[in-house]
Amino acid sequence: MTLQAFNVGPVTLRSMPFWCVGNPLGDPFGGKVLPGISSVEVAKMLAWAAGENLIEATSFHDDDLVPFDPAHPEDDLDQKSQTYKTLAEIKKILSAAGLQVNTATCSLHGMTVFRNGGLTNPDPKIRELARKKVERTLRIGAMFGAKHYTYWVARDGFEVPVAVDWKNTFTWLADGLDHVYDYIKAKKLTNYVGATIEPKPNEPRGQMYLPTSGHAVGFICGKLKHPDFWGVNPELLQHESMALLNAVHCVGYLCSLGKLKFLHFGSQIKAQFDNDFPPLVGPEGLKETVQMFWALSQVGWKGLVEFDCHMLRAEGDPDHAEESRKAFIRNCVNGLSMAIELAARLDGKWQQGLTGSETDLAATMKMCGLDPKTIAARTVKR
Ligand code: GLO
Ligand code: MG
């Protein structure tokens, strides 16, 4: 069974990834707030969310489902292994719930061996290990019928520019990503319709090699062997806002190049660390978020929106962990519904010949449901 598509405004499907539901909410200043939860339990919670009509899809890192043992990089192929059994159990739960898998992504950030990078690690043995882990992730994704493979820039970055091998780094990265395409074709993994790069300016590294969507597109078109296979999944508002960029501009640009594959979605205070607030939560970004969905409608983009955000650490209740996690899912979905609804109010039918400021105020009145006549009367009242 596959769930019916959501199809509201520009959003075809709503996806909640394993890593957002499973997150125990640690941060650099304090440990976990919520008890850990197994991958099978996360799958059951996602199935619950599907049954409540909150989501139609999910995504995962390899490590979200099963741990990786560098000594057994092909354990997924052994039907007697615990890895295979766990994957099969999760697959059964997701299939029964009708959940699609949007993207399979290889975690090259969690294990200490990748602390100085995965695909761009200066040590060829570590790059080789990263490649093996990516292959295993691609096979796991194929087991679940994942539509995409995602490369998030993660620990491929630097703190010390003079310690970087600038002659080779981007070539190593291109080799790693070209291998994704070659492996998919060689193994005939026909589930993949494409692959994405997810840029981020910093965190966990001081600087990351593909900091913005513009860098990602440039790399795809200028450096990869199969640019048509690759697109971008920007994380908006978070990642571009960290670099003081604008989400409306970002989606407009990516759509004009046909490179917007899907969205990672959440909220962010500009220029801060990666807040990963749930959609529309926090003091900033309401207009920007709504205008982003308006722009997507204007250009005719339709696609999947994936929540990539986290429950506020302050809201994780260790005594009611399940309820906290369910409330988080509901809040994300509500935020998205509100953003789509508010964007639909921006019908573009504001008066012609207005200045930029007047256009903005007219659009804001529409978005907020204010009556321009009432506002005009208030403006001139003495
Ligand atoms: C972190 C990223 C991360 C990626 C995920 C998928 O800032 O948003 O969550 O989206 O690893 O590759
Ligand atoms: Mg993301």
C-alpha cells in the first residue's frame, strides 16, 4: 500500500525523517533530555503519524536504522545478520503504513573516524571507508525504494585554510559523488530518480566546502560527470539563513535552473547557529517562509517538503517522551499547513504601479487578512 499524496499548494508529500523523531535532544552544553529510542520504535511512531494523516513519507541515514561496523561493510547483504533482520522489520512497518522513502543519506558525520571529513578526508584509507559506507547506504536505500540519495556536506570542511589540500579536495569530493552515480547504475538500483547535495555554511565544521545552494549548483554543473542526475535540497530557512541569505531568492534561483529536488524545512534566527526550530516557531521568518511557498507556487514547482528540525530541547519531557515526540510531529505539520494557507492568500492581485514598500505592505495585509480600507481609515485618523 502507498498513501495518497498530500497535494496541497506546491507540496505533494510531507516527509518526517527518522533522525528528527529519534533525536534525544543533546546539545554542546548538556546531554540527552529524552531516552533513546530504537529504530524499530521510530518506525512505529512514523507509522502512527501516517495513520493520523500527518505524513506520507520518511527518510533516513544508514545509522538511523542500523549501526555500521567498518569490519563488516557488507553485512546488509547477509540475510542472517542482525542488520538484515532489523532492516526487514522496519521495512515491514513502513510498507504496512504506506510510507514512501524520500531519501537515503549516508552519515559521514557521526563516527569519530570521519572527524576530519568523509569523502574529502585527506587520508585515502578513510575516503575508501566512506565510499564503502555510501555503497551500503545506497543498497539499504534500494531495499526501501528510496527515491533519492542525499549528500549533506557534514564534516567535509575545515577550520584551518592553510591545512587544506586545495589542489585535490574538490576532486576527491567529485570522485565520491560520481561514484554514487556509477554504483547506482552498475548495481541497477532503479529506485533512485536522482541525488541531491545539501549545502550548509558551517557547523559541524568552521567552514564547509559547499556552503550555499549557489556553491552546490556550481559544483554539480561544473565538476560532476552526470549533472542531470543531481539537484539540491536546500534547508530553509536554516542553512541559507545562517549565511544571511534569503529563502525566497534561494528557491527562485534553484527552480529557474531546474535544480530544486525537495526541501528541508524548519525555522531559524538569521546568522545564528543551526537552530533547527520547527516550522514557523521562533521570533523570525514568518514572512520569509510564507513568501517562499508563494514563490514556489508562482514558478509552478511541486514537490516534497521534509521537516528537518528538532523539538525545542526545553520541551522534551523525559517522563512523557512518546507524547513529546508526537506533539513535535503535529507541530511541524501544523506549521507547514499554516505556511501553505498563508501563502495561498498571496494571490498576487495587488494593485499595479505600487512601489516596493507599498507592494510589501499590500501583500502583508493580504497575508494577515487585514482589510486595506480599515487600515487606511486608521492611518488618517487624528
Ligand atoms: C544538518 C543537516 C542534516 C542533513 C541530514 C541529511 O544540519 O540538516 O540533518 O539534512 O544529515 O543528510
Ligand atoms: Mg537538513
